[in-house]
Amino acid sequence: MPFSPEDKEKYEIYSEVHLRSEKDLTDAEKITALNKKNRSKTIHLVVNIAIIIVFAFMFAAGLTTFANWFYYILFGVFALNLILIHLQKKQINSLIDYLNYKIERGF
């Protein structure tokens, strides 16, 4: 899949965001670092989902004395967190694809 000049700028920004201190690495080393970040984001997703499940169980069973509004805010924050982590994973995966493309084409 060919990448346009706008894509190159977008992926440079992604690289700066996700590889702050590691942006001087070679493309192959960047892919390795991005794969580690991707695994880390997956762990974050799993932990967030587990927390949501625990609080949902506590809410449904009435095991705490927190008010309903507290749970609504808590679920909203965690839902937003899940969405943002998912978007970061998409950016990391697309950056990995771009770097693989660069390696294959010899750029």
C-alpha cells in the first residue's frame, strides 16, 4: 500500500508521540520498541476491563455504600480510557505497518 506525503507527516508525529526517547533508533529497532508498547497497551486494556467488571459487580450486588452517580462517573472515565487506549493501539499498529513498508521498499 503506497503512502502519501501526508501519511509520512502523520507517521512522523506518531513516531514522536509513541517513541519519545527512542526516535533515533533504526526502523527495525523502532518496530521492536513499538511491539513492546503495543503489548503494554494490551495489558492496560485488560486491566481496565477487569476493573470495570469488578465495579460493575459491586454496583449490581450493592456491596458498597457509594452513590449511583459515583459509579456512573467511574464507568464513564473507564470507558473513555478504554477508547483512548484502543486509539493508541491503532496508531501504534499503523506505525508498525508504515515502518515495515519503509523497510520493504528501502526508504
